[in-house]
Amino acid sequence: MSMGQYIKGLRRKYVIGTVRERLLARVEVQPNGCWWWTGYRMPCGYGRMMVEGRKHALVHRVSYQLFKGPIPDNLQIDHVCHSPKGPNACPGGDTCPHRRCVNPDHLEPVTRKVNTSLERSSTRLEPMRDGYRAAYTPKEVCPQGHAFTEENTLVSCGRRLCRICRRLKTRERRARLKAALAAPGATQ
């Protein structure tokens, strides 16, 4: 596929062109119809690309917006090609190959509850140190005991994070940094 232009002399293939051209230049069509993203993928398995200059975006969301239209407010994009049973079955989690899929026909907007519901994921398993556990097991509190409410929950790479714990860790890190810089003999 020769969409976009490649910058010669660089080790990586940097594609110049519209967002659509850059997205399609990094797609590999699979026999099952999935469009696998061959560009950068985050550790959680989702593809990421640069849009609007310096802004990073999840590629499956960009694909949906380019080919289907805007994502409705308060909805997430779900990979309908992911199935816990059948020929496309996989255990889910960070190694799920379906997170690479950017085919707009395999993407649909759903609520967070539907996207992470036990009915959809009870047979998907994520590896743990001591075996496997069901993906997206709903927990009401974080490990420190803070409630997972709408206001206190941040979702990143498909994981729920406690905003209170995150805020406390940031304060502690900043305090340690400030103390280290204030110590005698510290260079700035």
C-alpha cells in the first residue's frame, strides 16, 4: 500500500499525509476481516497514533471517527470481533489481539457498563501470578479501601484506577522531589 509518503533516510517509516492515509498505511488486513494496527502499541495492547500535531489518540477510536462519525458522549468503543468463544476466542487482557483491530465495522459505541460487564467477559481470563481470574472482575473499592464511584474512578487502558490513591501518590512523589532539591548539596 503506497498511501502517504515516507521520509527517506530514517530507520522508521514515518508516514506523511492525512490522518486517514497514515492510519491505512499501518493496517494489515487479517483473514477474519480484522484490520490489525502495525504501528505503535501501548503496553495494554491498544494502538496509538499522533493526530493534530502533538496529540496522541487511540487508533481504534480514530478509525471509528474517520469512517463512522463522532463517538456519542459517555460511550466507549467496543471491539465486537472479540469473542470469548468460537474461532476468534482469546483470553482477553493486555495480550488480546483484538485490541489491535481498527476495522470500523468491528467497532461499536457502548456504555462502560456494557463494555466491562461480566456477561461479556465472564469467560475471558486474565493471567495472574497464581493462575487466572475473570477479566474486569467488578470491585467496589480499591486496594486502599476507597470506593469506586463515578467521580473517583479513572479508566486507563481498560483498568479502573482510584483517583484518591493517584492524587496521594502524586503528592508524595512531589514532596520527595522537593525535599531532595532542598537538601544541602543538591544541584538544580
